Amino acid sequence: MSKIIPSSSLGGKTTANARVGVLGLQGDFAEHLSTLRRIGADAIDVRRPEQLDDIDALIIPGGESTTIGKLAARYEIIPKLRERVREGMPVWGTCAGAIFLAKDVPGHPHPLAAVMDIAVERNAFGRQVDSFEADLDVKGMSGEPYHAVFIRAPKITKAAKDVETLATLDDGSVVAARQGKLLATSFHPELTRDDRFHRLFLSLGKR
Ligand code: GLN
């Protein structure tokens, strides 16, 4: 990617010194950590509630939302995470992470953070299209369409008034949304080389 993207800042810090946590209980947290490090953020793997006090933003990775929910409850991450969200910490969930953030997930068997006013349907694209890729026009993102990878992806089916849709598929399915400093994407920006979504997330801290 040859485009020059202006460096973003987070809570007065530049991307280079913002400390960004990635919930490392299950899923593809390592890929998020390496993307963050590549763009100059100080990225740490978060597994204990007290680590949430040491970060400026948090990413919940893709993986399996039932497992992430179960482990987050077991390690007592959820109350502290809710407190940090109330304090305005930016949090981004990708795929299973988006499910973890949603307040309304029909039939989900395990505890979730439930901090974002969206409803999501798990595995919403059916068996035949377990995985697919799509080029998205993303609100607020310049340059060519964003090439997104979907793996047993959820769909955002309902959202409160203050939730902004950032991207939809051609059939109108909402696959990226923002509510204040909370970001949810159905797809996996950590699995591609395009780091524009990570930069967009880091820029939320200064708005
Ligand atoms: N289908 C998974 C779930 O419900 C999410 C898949 C993913 O993160 N790639 O948790």
C-alpha cells in the first residue's frame, strides 16, 4: 500500500506511544498485536483485569465468542472492562470480538461484555459462505475500497440511534459500526496487510 496515512493520536498521545491492549484469552490476538506494533503502537496482551488500567484502548480479537465469553467471566475481566468503557476507553471488537461487545446476541450461551447498543446474529451468512471476501466502502476511510475477510461472520442486525453504520455489503448487511468510542466489525482487519482500520481505531481516542 503506497498511500501515506496521517499519523493518528490517542488521548493526546501519538500512535507511537499509545498503549493498546489486545484481549489475549483466545483467538487471533497475535495478529492484532503485530499489526499494532507495525504501525508504532505500544501493544500488550491483556489477560488480567488489572491490566485494563494500564491501557489507552482495547481490541477484542476474532475467534470463538463462546470461549472468549467463558474465559472473560472466569478471569473476571467483564466488570473492569465495563468500567473502562464507561470512562470512555476506545474498544474495538473484530468478528467474535464484535459479538462480545454487543448487548443483544440471541441465544448466546455465555456471558459477554454487552457494552454496545447493537444486536448481532452469529454465523449470519450461512454454511455455503462460511468464509468470503468483499471490497467495502468505509465511511471516514480514504483511498481504495477496503478488502475485508469474513470468517463465519456475524451481522449487525439492529442498532441504537447513536450507532453509526460505517460499512455495508451490497445486500445492505451492516458489517462495521461505531457508537462513540466503540467499534464493531464483522470481518478481520488483523488478517490482512491493510492497516487502515487499526489506524481508524487509534484515531477514535482523540475525537
Ligand atoms: N462464529 C464465531 C463466533 O460466533 C466468530 C467467528 C470469528 O471470529 N471468525 O464466535
